Amino acid sequence: MKNKMESPKIPADLPILNEEIRSIRSKDELSVGAVEEIMLDNIEAVKVSLEKMTFKNVTITESSLPESEWTDVIFDKCDLSNVNFSGSFIHRAEFRNCKLLGTDFSRSRFQNVRFLDCLGDYSMFRFANFKQVGFEDCSLISTDFYHLTLQKTSFARCNLDQAILSGSKLKGVDLSDCEFDGIQVEIEDLNGCIISPHQASSFVGLLGLVIK
């Protein structure tokens, strides 16, 4: 990505807000704090707003937080598997060493967001809007990236095997150092996509060719 991605803007010496996050309800606002070393379950809250927050070693289970806003947020070593974040706006955020198995980010907007060393197999991003988004050293096996809007998006050293990319225009997206035996994509979506020579055989079938 040519433009520099903005990092989360979070002050130092954050107060602990573990009890506040446990009792969060729809349309609540929470800001300037840290949530650490806890398990949260059965949270059902719509349109919450969280700003200038860090989450470390936090597990969230059986929970739904759709249509929420997350600005200047860091998730570090968190388990957010199967959580529903659909329709959310995530801005200036980092997911570091997080477990995102089956996490639902569909129809969400991401701006200045990094995913670093995350396990995101079977996660859902369909119909999401990406602007300045980077995935680095992530496992994204069978992840659903159907019909994304992509601006300045990168995938570095990721496992994209069997990921669904149909309907996502990949012009300028560099997949050359990613790993996959096959991905689901339409031939017209690949125009301008950057791949390595050894990856080219994965797309031969889309052209109707047979390797002999």
C-alpha cells in the first residue's frame, strides 16, 4: 500500500474497564480504558461505540455486537471466534495474535485496520468495505471474502486456501507470497491481480485450459 496506514491512537496508563464491558448494553458508549484477562459470554448489544480501548487476553463467546463502532482499538491475544460483528465500522484498529474462527464481519467497513498473526479460518467478511487494510501472516483458510470493495488492501504471507473471493475485484492486490492450492474466484475478478508463477496453475481451470 502506497499510503501510510494510520495506527490506533490510544493514550498511556489506561484504567481497567472489565466490569464496565461486562454490563454493556445496546447503544452504550465506552472509551479510554483497558479490558484484560477475562471471559465475556452471552453479550447481546447493538450499535455500541467503543473508542481508545485495548483488549488483552480476552475471550468473547456466544455474543453478538452488530452495527457497532470500534475506533482506536487494539485486540491482543484475544479469542473472538464466532462473535457477530456484522455491519460494524472498525477504524484505526489492530488484531494481534487473535483467534477469529468463524467470526462474522460481514457488511462491515474497515479503515486503517491490521490483522497480524491471526487465525481467521472460516471467518466471514462478505460485502465488507476495505480501505487501508492489511493481513499479515494470517491463516484465512475457507474465509468468505465474497464481493468485497477493496482499496489499498494487502495480504502478506497468508494462507488463503479455499478462500472465497468471487465478486471481489483484485486489481493491484498482491497475493504472490500467499499460500493456497485453490481459491474461489471468477476470471474477471483476477484482472490486474499480482500472483507468482507457481500460483498460476491454480487458475488455469478458470481459462478452460488443460495442463498436459
